[in-house]
Amino acid sequence: FFYVFAVLAPIIFINYNKNLDNITLANNLEKLNDFIIRFGFWSVLIIGIIDAIISLLIIEGFLEKFLGKSWNIKFSNNSFRAPYVHFPLLFVSLIFAYYFKALNFFWLAFLVVLAEFQIVLLRFVFSYEQTLMSDLVRFWYGGLFLFASYYTLIKDGHVRVDVLYTNFTEKNKAKVNLFGSLILGIPLCLTIFLKGMACKQCVLNQPIMNFETSQSTQGMNIKYLMAGFLIIFALTMLIQFVVYFLRNLEIIKRK
């Protein structure tokens, strides 16, 4: 259904917005991207903290002590925790993403540092360590690495193997970026979608549909969400490559 929608929606949109210029369209797409990334940020922040707390309460026996064995078993099973804990938190993240528009990826980097610091503190000062502590670092770091990729593209911060590009005129630079977006960037993102989500057993669909968790019984139940990170990465990079394409096309038209 989404693949059919992805083909039909742009056709319908263009027919109803024939006078829309490239820059306005690019700006609107970038606002959509900003919202998606804010949603991703709040998701990994809130779910990371809540899931880590639940896992800790289960490991230390507090959940069974206060809620009973049946609830302890339910919260230990991702078929319960995912739909009844993670999904409501995803909805809350959508609301936060709508209202809190000032977002900087330094905050997510700061959270990674805090998560790593608490591992060092608890391990070497209190001789205490749990698998969930490392899971939290990987969860936040994965979000930082994949979500910030589109932001880096906006700032032209990705590493270029630059031999000739620096000395090009603005128009020739725009042509290079146009070619790179159309021939390299957009096909890469589409390949991730088509290879990862083409069937139920595909590499992105299967972990999410099965609420996949790590094999460790003392870890967090967020492994399936990390597969979703790749979907957000591909989606935001795809949109940003389209934005990149439109803006460079406008530069060529002006010159």
C-alpha cells in the first residue's frame, strides 16, 4: 500500500500545485524531515530511559515483588512490552516532536556520553554492571549516528573525496551535486527500502514484526526498534537528497 501511495501521491500533489516553485517545495520537504527527526529523537530518549528502568526493575526483582509474578512475566516478554509500553511512548514522542521544534543533536551526543559515564562509574566505583547499560549506549548511539546523517547533509558536512570539486564554479558544483543526488544518493535510499522491506522475512521487516530482542535475558527489549532506525535513516536521507536535488537544480536554472 505504501509503495502504491509513494507513486500516486507525488503525481496528485504536482497536479494540484503546478505553480509551486522548487525552493518552496524544498523548504516544505525539509520541514517534514525536521519533524521526522524530532520524532526519532524523542522516541529514543523516552523509550531508552523507560525501557532501561523496566529492565532494571525486572533484573533486581522489584517488579515481581511489587506487581507479582504474572506482571513480571508480561513485562519480560516483548509481545507485551512493545505494544503496551513502547507504542504509547511513540505516540507521546509524536506530540513532543510537534510542540518542541528547537532540537540540536548535541543533546543526543550528550546523552551517549552520560550513558557511557554511568557504566564507568558503576563498574569501577560500585562494581556493578548489567547488559542493559551497554544496550542503552548502543541504542542512543545508533540513533545519533543514523538520525544525524540527514542533518550533516544539510550542513554539507559529509566527507568528500575532493580532487576537483573545490575549484569548480558554483554552477558546476550544482551539477555534481545534482548528479550525485539523482544517480547515487536517491537510489541508495530506495535500495534500502526495497531490499529491507520487500517481504515479511526481509532484513528490516522481520525484526520489527517479531518484536525482536537481544539473546541476553538481562538486556533491554529494543533491538527491533534499532531496525526501525534504518528505515528513518533511509527516509530522511531520501527526502534530503530530493531537497538537495531541487536546490541545486534552482542554482543551475539561475546561472
